[in-house]
Amino acid sequence: MILVVTQKRSLIGSKPGQRLAVKGLGLSGIGTRRVLANTPAIRGMISKVLHLVDVVEVDAEVNNGQ
């Protein structure tokens, strides 16, 4: 299973840890979208910034570029 994460809110006024979590997810601004593997580390970052992002679970496997 993979996760599609989209940033929906600005980081203005957010805490430094939340900013780092969004950066760690690979998001760089409102509307940016990333497809990420469903791992405990990714889930932890998402839970820290759930109010800033939208998350959609997709039943597919990550192809690793092949």
C-alpha cells in the first residue's frame, strides 16, 4: 500500500519540528504532492503534521523505478 500526501496549508506559524517533518516528507509548498511508501517512519511524520496535509491510501505497490 502506498500513500499520496498533499500539502494543503502553509507552514507559516508552525513549530520547527513540524517544518522538518513536512520537509522530510518531500513537500515544498501548498499543492505539492508526493507518493510515499506506507512505513512507520512516514506514518509518524504524517501524524505530526496531519493538520497541514491530506493523505490518501492507494492499494498499489511501489515500483522502485522499474
